[in-house]
Amino acid sequence: MGPTLDQMLVLSAALFGIGMIGTIVRRSTIAVFMSIELMLNAANLAILAFGRAHGVMEGGILVFVVMTVAAVEVGVGLAILVALFYFRDSTNLDEIDQLKG
Amino acid sequence: MDEILAKSAQSSAPALWVGAAFAVSFGLVVAGSLGAALLKNLLHAVLFLALALLGVAGLFLMLSSTFLFVVQILVYVGGVVILLIFGVMLTSKMAQPDIPPRNRQTLAAALLALLLFCATAYVLTTHPWMVSAEPPAVPVAEIGVGLLQKYVLPFEIVSVVLLVAMVGAIVLARREPESK
Amino acid sequence: MVGASELWQQMRYLMPEGLLLCAGLVILLFDLVVKKGRSLYPLAMLATAGAAALALLPLESSEPLFFGMIQSDAFARYFKVFSALAGFLVVLMSMDYKPLPARFVGEYLGILVLALAAIMLLAESTNLLMIFLSLEFLSLSSYILVGFLRNDKKSKEASLKYFLFGAMCTAVMLYGFALLYGASGSLDLPAIKAAFANRQNTPLTCLAMLFILAGFGFKVAMVPFHAWVPDAYEGAPTPITAFLSVGSKAGGFAVLLRVFFTVFPGLDYHPYWLAVVGVLAVFTMTVGNVIACSQDNLKRLLGYSSIAQAGYVLLGFVVMDGRFTQPAVMIYLLAYLFMNLGAFVVVIVIANTTGQEEIDDLAGLSERSPLLAWSMFIFLLSLAGVPPLGGWIGKYYIFATLVKGYLEGLSGGNLMLWFAVALAVNSVIAAYYYFRIVKAMFFEHARERMARPVVGGPLLTALYVSLILTFAVGLWPQPFLNWVSRMALPLL
């Protein structure tokens, strides 16, 4: 009745690909955070679609934990970012060059 | 509440409505994620991210996962997006408009991601998933029981992770007085 | 259904990590009351030593515990001992590390101790959710520890780069988990294995394995997921650099071994595996070694060296044969633990003396402090794989694994010989940059006003422990080898 498994999976693959482009291409740290969130959401979508298709609850719990951890991750990431701002005035990754990298 | 949502997402709703809802969610996800990943203005990008996350929430509902639909909206749209907006605001004075928002690898990255998408989509759609036709939706209660029974150990560990992140974030972001 | 009393029974297998978790929380709590953070060091030392002792108790069970979340078998016990030991030495090293902010010692120690518990959980997880969670636990605490230095731009930058890279690799890994879950309908590794039991290698399994390798490869610093290593290593507080180079790397290898040995043996994926992992391993060690040659900063150099060492260990995975791979990887990691931590002890002493960590700061070390110079010499020889030191035993076993794989006619045997040759060539390249350090220490003269390094009690203890065990693994390898092969995963 609802959307098929294949539709969901293709959509999640697209989301994953877009997130991947973002993480590679963007210069702004926050934009990279956002792209990583997109990739995590793509994985969540796939997990939940599989969980629905298999009719088991484990997928739901994994998604729940991933959401929690992702929120925590954003918190820590922003803390690092804020700490960095005391030293410099840019969030552009190309200018974070104290280390040779 | 639960049953109503599940029902409306499932068989009792006319196929047309379900199709339309899926189309809307699909559009939200694709447009939102493209905007979030590529828009130059960070504030706009965050708002597009919120759209994409809402779209994902809609898809969760269509997968008859009412609980995760709510969590997605509370945690992501309500929490993460707000946090990101804070981040953008805090750092807005550092944004330099004259710098292109993307680095030089754009084309290569786009090709790589396109390749990845095609490979993943191909594999995902051709793999013979051994799934049953239409299993009944998993009730919320089962997730609650699962969290406190089978997944009780991870459930406890998540709390330690939250504590570590909280302490760590405070230590990291705290500004030290200059004279010390 | 398992009852509460039974869960209580199962807790005894979790004593080492339970102790560390409690100790971490207690340290964070005490930090609020205690005036001087330094008084928390004994507590952390006690906790890590206690966890090592508890992990040495022969308490193991091949049954799945906590509803299949973890399996506290001998293999997990090995990595528990490993991480507690590494943690003990890292705590010792931190005691005299001057740049560490005195006001935040409690938070530092608490998070460090909790990160050790995360490694233990990672090594025993048998469920995808549990693996994801403990990996994130370890990653998050590592990001925080890397950025711990106050008023230090480099430390924060290192933390940010490590964070961005890590978050991305985790997301890719999670997608791989999603694929495994889709193919099997379960998150438990045994169930996933059963689903793959008699199936041919499909494109799906290849894709899932590659995605998962991104997450684990990030932890062990495998090319192309190594980009964070030099920056994070240089910017982090040096004890944390040491921790990343042994602790979190060992955690990555533990989960890599467990997942690839318990999930995938049912698959006939050997030729793909051989080519992909072998080539990645050769790239890893070559990139690490070649770039290390041009480094002047000791921490960066040891960072690239640790990438190369990860490449050597990964070569053990080319022969997917439990009899050879596991003991070789485990003995290598054991030797690597002591020689690498030892080298970082010397770096800390140098940094305390001169305030920086360049190769030039080692000039004339043999005149200023013969003990340090000779210990560093021993550690570098061991890292280069010169007999009769620990590193040599490790390298020998990896090499022997490849040769055995060839002799036993495993598929792709000829490739294995080529990989063995690559290992030998890389050891020669590595000898070059290790020799640069030796040259600075013994054949160059100290600059003026270079103080004599002072080695305090804790650092001296860490130095001696590393030194003795580097020799012990090399000179009397048999007890260690016996122990390691007893601790290997059961063959399926």
C-alpha cells in the first residue's frame, strides 16, 4: 500500500550521496556538520525501511540510539567550534591551517 | 493517538493520499538535502536541512513508525536544527561573503557521489531481500520493552555517553581567563 | 527470557569495564570536591591497574551475554588486559605532562578512564547496535581529549579535524550496518552470519564490507581514512597521542577481527578480500613510511609511523585464516603497545625540557641523558623490526603468516608473496627515518642552553615498564605467544 521498499532505498541512497557531496565539497564547518547529519538520516531511513519490511523492532531501537548519539555529536562538535573561535575569526576549513594536514 | 496515526498511514487511507504524501516527503527530502548541502547562505542551508529532516520524519510515519516520527521531530527538527542555528548565529560575524562556499574539488566530488549513488541504488534495488510481503507494523510498546530488556546494556551506556559529552563540551567550550 | 538474577550473574564478566565505568564517574564526582586535581591520579592508576588485574582473572564465557549484546570470551579478555595496561601507562605519562591544564585534571582522567571502558566494550560487542555505540563512545571521548589543551589553537584544530573525519566515517559505517541489517533482518552478529551462511558473495556484501571498513579503518588509521592522524597526533596532548596510537587503534583492530571473523567466514569472498585489503594495507604502510621521511616534528613522525604500523598489521588480514591471522595480529599489537608508548614517554620528557617536539630537540641527547637516548634507540629499533626486540617478533609473525598462506596454497598465494616483499621493502624505508632520530641523538651536538632532561618518577616507571616488556616480548616470546594463541577467537 505505502511506498515500496525499493523506493525508500533509492531515496536513502540519494540522501546518502547528497550528504557525501556536501561533506567533501563544503568549506564551512557547519555545512559539513549538516551534510554528515544528512548521511546519518539516510542510514536511519534505510534501517527503518528494512525494519518495516522484516517486521522486527530492532531497527527502530538502532535508529533511536543513532538519533541520540547524533544529537550528542552535534553538541560536542559545536563546542569544539566555539572553542576554536576564541582564537580565530573564521569557520572556513581551508583556513584552519595551523596544522599542516 | 498511536493507532490513529498508524491507521491513517496504512491501509485505511486511500492509495491516492498515501501516494501524494510520499511524493511530498520525497520532494522535501530531495530539495531540502540539496539545499542543505549546497546553499551558500548558512542560515538558509540550516532551514533547508530542517525541511529535509521533516521529510524524513514523514517517511518514518509512512513506515508506520509513529514513535520515531515524534522523536525525529523532537530531537532533530527541535534540537539539532536549533543547535545548528545557534552555531551559525554565534559564528556569523566570521562569515566572509567573498569566499566561494565550495572548494575546488566540486566536480570530482559530484562525480564520486553520483557514482556512489548509482552503485548503491543498483545494489539495493537488485538485491533479493528476503522479506515477507507485508508484516504487521511494530507497536511502540515493543520498542519500549526492547529498550529495557534486550537492549538494556546499550541503554545504560548511552547515559554514560551523554554524561561524557556534556562534561566534555563544557570543558572544551569554556573560555580560560587570560591571566593564569 | 533472562531474569534479573541471571543478569546479575552475568555482571561478573563485566568486572573490568564495570570498574572503569564506576571509577570514571567517581573521578568526575570527586573532582567537584577535591581541591587539587593531582590527588585524583592515584585513583585513576588504581582503577586501571585493578581493571587489568580483573581482566587477567580467567573469567570468560563463550555464551552470549546480555541478550547477545556482548560476548566476554578470551579474545575480549585479551583486549581488556591490553586496554587497561595501556591506560595505566597513559595515566603515568599524564602525571608529569606539563601543558595539561591543572584545573581540569579531574575531567581529563575521568574521560580517559571511560574511554578505556569503551575500548573494552568495543572488543566484546557482538551486536551492530552495541558496536556502533561503543565506537561512538570511544570516538566522542577521543575528540574531547584531543582538544583538551587550554589556550592552544593547535589542540582545538586537531580536535575539529578529528571530529569531522570521524563523524563522516561513522556515518558511512552506519550505512554499511543498515545493509547488513537489511540482508539478515537482525543486528546480532551470529544471526547475520547465519543469514550469509551458504550464500555466494553478492555485490551487497561487498558494498557493506567496504562501508564498514570505512568506520573501522578510521579507528586503525588505514589509508584512505588516515588523513586525521598527523594533525590529531600533533595537536593532542602527548599522552593522548600515545593513547590514540595504541588504545584506540587496538580497539579498531579488535572489532575488525571480530566482525570479519565471525560474520563473513560463511562467504566465499576470499579473492576480493585479498585484493582489497592487501592493496589497502600496502598503500597504508607505503604512504605512512614515505611521508614520515620528510617530517621534522616527532609527534607527526610517530603519527605517520603509526599509520605504517597499521599497514603491517592489516597485512595479517590478507590471509583470512584464523589459525595464522589472529595470533600474528595480537602479538604485533602487544609488542607495538610497549615500544610505541615508550617512544612517546621520551617525547614527553623532551617536550617538558625544551617546550617543543622537533627532531632537533633531540640533538645530543646521548650526552645530556644517556638513559633516555638509549631507551629511545631501543624503541626505535623495535619499531623498525630489528631482532631480538618485540617489534621483530610481531613483524616476523605477520611475514610468516603471508608465507604460510602462500605455502598452504590459499587462493591468491602469489599475491601474498608480493605483499611479503612489500613488507620487507617498507621496513627498509622505515629504517631511514628512525635512523634520522638516532643520528640526532647520538651524532649531533646539543645546542647551547639545552637543559638536561629530568625524568620524574611516574615517567621513569612508564619508561622502564615499556623497556622491559619490549625486551621481554622479543627475547622470551614463547609465553606471550602461548597466551595470545589461547586468547584468539574460536575458529568457526
